[in-house]
Amino acid sequence: MRRRVATSAGFSLIETLVVLSIMALVSAAVLAAKPKTAAALINAEARSIAASLQLARSRARARNAEIVVGVDTQNGRFGTVDAMRQLPDGMGVFLTVAATARHGSVGAVRFYPDGRSSGGEIQLTYRGRTERVVVNWFTGDSRVE
């Protein structure tokens, strides 16, 4: 009688999962180490600001109260009074609003309970790139242009 010897013709599931996990870790490390391009960074920041403005508008409507979002053009900060955050180093911020909404280098966009706003434009500059976030005074809508 002949005896059959079992041979392995592939990789086990565990071996495959270990290799895939190592590849995922290496890929994540490479992507994290790669610096973001100026275009991607400024676009992400503009979209983040537009989302923050939309959230402020929603809060104003939900709370039936005025919400103020401040922009400190001198120190590169943005946010509500209780949650100002620093913009990335080297990024410039400029604000165009009505004169009554400015106090030195700090300006504000106000959102009212009926959904309207004081309106304005926030312009970001970074390494020769520019993004604008426009807030419509009538609808309170904010969008990146």
C-alpha cells in the first residue's frame, strides 16, 4: 500500500492576515509621514471653516439665540468664544464683514435665530494659494469658493 503525504499548497488564513496587517501598518506610516500639499491643506481648512459656520447657523436656529463666530486675523484663530482654534502655521486669514462686526483685528459673523446672518467673507492664504468661504447674509448659508 502506498502512503500519501499531505502537502501544503498555499498559505493559511492566519499567515495571510499577518501579512495584510503588516502591509496596512507600513502604508499608514508612509501616508502619515508624507507632508500634505498646500492645496490640500488650505482646501481642508476652508471646508472645515464652512462646516463650523453651518453648525453655528444650525445652533442659532435650534437654540433660538444669536451665535457669534469670531475670526482673529492677527493671531490666526477662528471659532466661537468658548472654542477658538488656531489655524495651521503660515496660513493667513482675512475677513470682510460690516464695520459694526469688527473690533480691531477680531471680526465676527453673526447667525440669527431665523437662519439669516450678518454675512461676510473669510479668505485663507497659504503658500501662494487662496480659498474663500462666503457667508450669505440673507440665507445664512456658507460655501467654499
